[in-house]
Amino acid sequence: MSGFCDQCGQPAGDHPRCAARRELEPPRYCPDCARRMVVQVTPTGWTAHCSRHGERRSSPSA
Amino acid sequence: MTTTQPAIVTAARDQVLERGIGLSEGQVLEVLRLPDEAIDELLGLAHEVRMRWCGPEVEVEGIVSLKTGGCPEDCHFCSQSGLFESPVRSAWLDIPMLVEAAKQTAKTGATEFCIVAAVRGPDARLMAQVAAGISAIKDAVDINVACSLGMLTDEQVAALAEMGVHRYNHNLETARSYFPQVVTTHTWEERWETLRLVREAGMEVCCGGIVGMGETPAQRAEFAGQLAALEPDEVPLNFLNPRPGTPFGELEVMAGPDALRTVAAFRLALPRTVLRFAGGRELTLGDLGARRGLLGGINAVIVGNYLTTLGRPAEADIDLLDELEMPIKALNQTL
């Protein structure tokens, strides 16, 4: 399980607002360390880069 | 049981549908004040107007952010301002990724690709990146390229036209009377001046804004009237998506019926303009919104993702167009 919420950067838990937001948002915070990530959205996907934990990408269907 | 058609709908049928004359500001306000029970009839009329004066084709566009975040302006709706505590960090897209984004867009069937940068206006570095990007796109993809790079000088307008940019987006965002509540680092008039330069240079003018930012219905009508006076080739219609950390981050999402009234009202004010469904529609109107909008005056969509947020899958909109028997506008066809 991730340590931090990828929407607000707070410790992972029950975040209804973040859960709702996640449908139309890429991740903003690294779920491993809560650093703000550099996010690039493209027409069919996204990449999110954490300076400590590297790059995450949307799934091909995203 | 018979129902009486609201007077403004009857008037719009004659004035807009039959004669092609857009509604005035005062008439738009009457439309925006119609009760929920009149929305279906209103959307039906807006659809008839769109079919009569624009035709069944739909213009499909993809957009991408070339330079994200770190903007010096304070547009209160925008997560890319460097003045707010937004989670959006600065990023630059490199040329190979820009070309890939154009290819992804073209694959959906879209004929428009808009390159956007979060800046007050482009500096030399950004202009060079745009020039290189457009050249690479034109070598690899058959698609119209538009740009949205903030406020421009005469020389920058000329340079973009020379690069082959066929349309330039610069939104007035809201009514002139409400603009100071939305942006304080530049004026509505400065934006208007860029739009004037763009038109003079022969590029198509794309100018719209965001509704649901706390403006009154009268200001929304004022905005429609000001857009009609500008006579833009395209009006992108966004619905506020309240962004965390921005001054508008805690505003309520616009109610669906208000959004639909606005769509129809803008079509009735702008009978011949490309009226594009843009950001926030998923939040305001949900999945059904695309269908109701396309049957209520909309004749263009942004497909796929937006600049910093995600949209519906492009296939969902393309499949819907197919179901509605609305052909995608071909490359270089004018609506």
C-alpha cells in the first residue's frame, strides 16, 4: 500500500475528495515520499516524475 | 395539455434560426433566466441553429501544454500560476514528445492540435521552441496547428503566422466588467489588443473563456455579447474546474442546468461560430453532457486530456459523434 496520497500528499487514508478528484487528475505527489512530482499531461496519457523515485506513467488505456 | 413557448424562444427562432442574427446581450440574459423546464426546448433550438448555420460537421481538437506552470500572471482559476500554492510544478515538453502528442491527437481523427504555454507572453526561448516544434510536427503529422502563448507583440504575431499557425487562442475569459475579479496582473483590454493583432495578421481568432467563476447571469450575458462583437472564428467554452490552491479553488462546480443554458445561449448569440466544448464539462455535466451539448449547439470538442487535467477517453467522444451521425470536420474544411 502507498504511504501517501497522490492527490494531496498527506499520509494515505480515507480521502473522499481526493478519491473523487483522482478520476480526472493525474497524480501530483509521489506516493512513496510525498514530494511534488513534475507532471506532464498529453492528449492520451500522463507522466509524473519524482526526483527521488523516478517516473510513473498512465496505463496505455488512460 | 398544451404549453406556451417562452417569448424569448419564439423570438430567437425567428431572429437567429431564420435570419441568422445572434441574440443581443439582453436577449441572452433572458435565455439564461429561463426555467429548467424550458431547457430541452432551448437546447433543441440551439441545435437547429447550429445545423442551419454551421452544418452537421464537428471540429475535433487535441491540446497539449508545451510549458506548464510557473506563470507570472494571477488568473484566479489557474493552477499554473506561480503565485498560488498549487500542486502543479513547472515542466517543459521536449520536441519528440510534442510530435508524439500531435500524432496521438491525429490518431483520434482530430484535425486540430493546439500548443499551449502558461506564460504572460512568449519570450525568445519559447518562440524558438514553438518554431522547432511546429516544423517537426508538420514534417510528421497532417494536422492543423494552433497556438496559445499569451499576449503577443506585432513581431511575434507575424512570426507565428509565418510558421504556419492557422489559428491563435487567447481567451477573454469572462465579461469585461468581471475581469478585474479574475485577473489583476493584466487587463481585459490587453487581451483584446492581442486578438486584434492576430486577426490583422490573417490568423483565425479563437477566443472564449470560463463560466462558473462567480460571475452573475448578467455578466455571463455581457460576456456573450462581447464575444459576439469580436466575431471570433472559434469560441471554446470552459466550465470552472476549481483547482486546489487557487483563489477559486473552493468555488462550487457550476450546476448542470446552468451549464446547458449557457451552451444554448452562447450558440444563440453566436450562430455561425465554432462553439467548442472545452475543460470542465466532465465535472459539470458528467458523461451525459457530451451528448446534450452536441445536441444543444456545440459543434466542436477537445478530445482526450486537457493541459493539466484528464478528460474523457477520446474514443468515447468519437464513438458518440458516430452514433449521432455527426461527421468529423475534414482537414482544411471551413465550418
